[in-house]
Amino acid sequence: MGDTPNQLKAPICCDNCRSKNIALLKSEIKHEDNPTKWIWIYLCHDCNAKVACHPNSFLPMGLMADGFTRSLRKRAHAVFDPIWQSGLKTRARAYEWLADQLVINVGRCHISWLNVAQLKTVIKLSVAYFSENEHIAERRKAKRN
């Protein structure tokens, strides 16, 4: 862990295969919020696991992961984030709920820190929660408009 909660240190070995054959590289992608800046990534030359860095730093946004795990992370965000983005829960309450469901500490409840089994659970739980409560989200949206 990094110096502050919810922050990881730069990896010294791959989180996926434990190889020390990793490098910090400019990715082929630029920051959405600042297209003049490149996104930095840590890449494992042995298993091709990677992780992007936070903007303007070399601190990883999560754990290094292979392509399958990264695709699960994207899917998990796609189905979990609407729970708080729709106003069903605040972002903090959504992560508290998720941590409770996964039986982990809320400070360790980051989609980019979860393993494959946990990510599959996030997807399943989030789809079910949102579909059960979608009518509430629609009412809140109509009220705001």
C-alpha cells in the first residue's frame, strides 16, 4: 500500500505473474481531460499485464492485470457505477454496500484491486441491484428534470 489509504505504490513486480520484468512506459492513449499528456502505464514484459497511472503521477490506479481481468473491470464499472450515478446511492454508500457484499474492508474496495472472482460477483450483484431499483432511479431522474 502507498503512504495514504486508497493509494498503491509503484509496483516492483507484476501483480499478475510476480515477474520483475516490468517497465514504466508511455501508453498509446492520451488523457481524456488533457489530450496533450500521455497516460503512463506499468507493463509486464512476461505476461503483458498492465495498469495505468493516475494523472500527473507514476502511481498506479490499481493492480496490474491481464486483458481478461481488465475487461471484467470495465464491465464491473459499467454495471456498478450507475448505482451511484443514478442517485440510488451516494458514491460512498455504494462502495460501502459493495464492500459489505464482498466481505472486505471499504478502504480496499476498489474495482481495480479486485480479483476475477470478486469482479464476477460485482457484476452479478450490481446488475441485480440496479434492475431491482431501476424504477426508483427513473423517478428520481424525472424529479430532477
